[in-house]
Amino acid sequence: MKKYFAIISLLLAGVISLYGMNNHSNESESVIVEINKSKIDWSTDIERSIDFSVIEALAYPNLGLVEVTLHNIGDATVRLINANNQVVSSDYVQTDMLTTVYLDASSTNGTYYLEIVSPSWYAEGVVTF
């Protein structure tokens, strides 16, 4: 009986936690960033590969954050560049596992250029806060 009580308690806690994560104000609403991608290195045939590449980005305008998700593109440099061509935020990541990078625009409104560079891929997008 104690096992069932513990399992029900854990399930209830999970549901409450999930409800709390999805029930935020407009502050955490995300916008999909359109990414233009081009493969640089064609030495690996994508049809023969089991793993597919992932390059995706979400912007959180009210928080001034950009969330970039990457997988299977090699070691990558991710940069957020402002209208004055200054790098505002950047990170260098390995993408052999699904990786998420958060870039901070310091809550400064404006248009930003998102650039993702790896040995095999180049991707770019525009984010406006």
C-alpha cells in the first residue's frame, strides 16, 4: 500500500510540475526563428546516415533570449550579433548529443543576427526583440 501511495504522490507531483511549467504568463512565450541552412561538407551522404542533423532556434522576446538546439553538425560556434555587428553572446558546443544553447541579448530591443558555424554546416537567422 505504501508503494501505491508513493507512486500516486510522484505522479501527482509530476502533473502539478508540468502544469506549472506550461502555465506561464506572456513573459515566456516563444517565437520560432526561421533558419537558413546550407551544408558545407558533403563527404557524408545524408541518406546513408542514421543520424539526422538538427538546427532549430526559438526566441523569447520578452526575456531577450534565443534558444538554439543542435545535433549532429560537429563542433559548432553559435553567435548572436547586434545591428552594429558586435557579438552580443556566443558559445562553442559539441553536437554529438542533442545540445541546447541559450544566447542572451541582455534584454535590449532590436534586430539580431543568429549565426551557427560548424565544419559541415552554416546556418543563419534573424531575431527581433
